Amino acid sequence: MPALNAPLEEVTVAEAAFVVATAFTSEAGAARFGWLTVPLARLAEAAAAGLDAVHVRTPVTGLELGAEDEVRAVRTPEGTLACDALVLALPPNRLARVLGDPERFDLGAVRDFVARPIVDVHLWHDAGRLGFGFAALLEAPVQWVFEKAPGYLCCSLSNAGSLVHRPEAELVRTCWEVVVERLPGLRGARLRRGAATRNPEATYAPAHGVRRPGPATRLPNLALAGSWTATGWPDTMESAVRSGRAAARHLVARWSGGAGSARRPRSEGGVAVG
Ligand SMILES: Cc1cc2nc3c(=O)[nH]c(=O)nc-3n(C[C@H](O)[C@H](O)[C@H](O)COP(=O)(O)OP(=O)(O)OC[C@H]3O[C@@H](n4cnc5c(N)ncnc54)[C@H](O)[C@@H]3O)c2cc1C
């Protein structure tokens, strides 16, 4: 359920089979869990170090197309930024907004993706270090618990459609009761403080019958990426990485010639706008 961020009743047989088969019938280590010990921002910073420029807090508002129906530039509130090729790695609803008229790009289906929420509940307690790092809870509204620091737990609640609009105090109380019951080190502990962070659009799933688009678009130098695109993986970080690589491969293949090939780039540099 957390792998797909959805209740079993809402997932397709193919999605469920993918998770079970990938985790349990592929290589021996496939069901291992990995979790970050540094903030996500460190990963973004490492990736940004290889780029020519990074424009943060700079939303792309539209595209400028050339005579051959190629993307020439992206529009931002700070002005236009010229590009040889573009990867749009946006959530489907933002992509629809940037394209303005997704049907014109043969991407009308991007409007038919359903957002699924995830809620994180942060608990600060007086029991000090519990020493488990990461725990999975079965048959509980909380699936993962991370010990982020001595006295600080972060609880992750997937498939949180019924929880995302609950009052913070209720979310904190529910999670505290669950962890006190499940984690022996918390017996007798006192909750010092709690907080909830909600992401109503944590992952996206296509509406029934809708196909996830691949990296190719009608435009020769425009590729799509994003964890919700057709990577074969559910909407996860793994899928996001795979989609980015697929988008890059697609553009490189286009530059290498063949029907509908794109013009070679003027430079090898990369710019991120977001
Ligand atoms: C709380 C939470 C917990 C999760 N837990 C897990 C987990 O344990 N394991 C896992 O694999 N996945 C997890 N996920 C899902 C995972 O984070 C996503 O699948 C993944 O980050 C999606 O990557 P992405 O690059 O496609 O999109 P995003 O990471 O959403 O990136 C899209 C970017 O586009 C930017 N943007 C939007 N509009 C514009 C615009 N107009 N112009 C420019 N930029 C724009 C946004 O600011 C954003 O930075 C979790 C998600 C959440 C929210």
C-alpha cells in the first residue's frame, strides 16, 4: 500500500503484481529498504553542481515555439530563457498549465491524473534515543517511522486521503498512540510537541484507462519526465530518476539523427529552472 500510495481496492492488478514481483521474485536484495541520512536538499545540491546555472523559485509559465515547431525558450516571471532542448519534469497538473493547451501537444491525458496525499507527523518526546533508525509498522495508519534524532520521530502515513484534512492535534494524537503501543522504548514517555506536514499531491496515478505518457512529445526537442510518466514503476523516487534518464536518452537519440531529428545543441551546458 505505501509503495503505491493507494488502498488495494484502487490499484490495478498490474501495479500490485509489479510491486510483489519486483520486491520478492527478482534479485535477493530487491526488497531492501533504503532511506536518506542527509536532507534531500543535499542530493539536489550535488546534482546542481554539475549544471551551468540553476534558477530557483522561478516558475516556468509557458513555452516559446520556433518556426519548425521546436521549443526555443521558456517563459518565466523574470523573462525568457533560450534553450536548445527542454525536459519538462513537472507534476501533470502543472505541466497542463505550462503547456496551456495540452491537446495541442497530443498530451491531453495529463489532465486525467489523480493526486494522492501523504501526511508526515513529527513527534518530539522525552525518551531520548530509541536506537532503531527506521521501523515499518504493520496494520497501522502509520507505515514507516524514522528516528531522525534522539527524541524526534517522523511518522509517514501513505494513502492519507481520509487523513490529509484532519486537524493537526488529531493526527499527532493518533500517531503518538500508535508509536507508544508499538515501540517498547516509548513506554511511559511523554510527548513534548507534535506537528503535521501534509502533501495532498504526493504522488499521481492515471485515471482508469488513461495511459501514462513516455518521454517523447510531438515536438522534436521537448521531452517529458516525472515519476508519474510511463517508466514501468509506480510514482516513486526510483520512477523519477528513471524518467529523467529516459528523457535524456530520448533527446540524445533525437540529436543523433533519424526521422524528425532535432537540431544539435549549441552548447553542452545544462540549466535547471524550477
Ligand atoms: C511526503 C512524501 C513522502 C514520500 N515518500 C516516498 C518514499 O518513501 N519513497 C519514494 O520512492 N517516493 C516517495 N514519495 C514520492 C516521491 O517524492 C515522488 O515520486 C518524486 O519526488 C517525484 O519526483 P518528480 O521529479 O517527478 O516530481 P517532484 O519531485 O514533484 O518535482 C517537480 C518539481 O517541479 C517544480 N515545479 C512545479 N511547477 C513548476 C513550474 N511551473 N516551473 C518550474 N518548476 C515547477 C516543483 O517545485 C518541483 O520541484 C513521497 C512523496 C511525498 C510528498
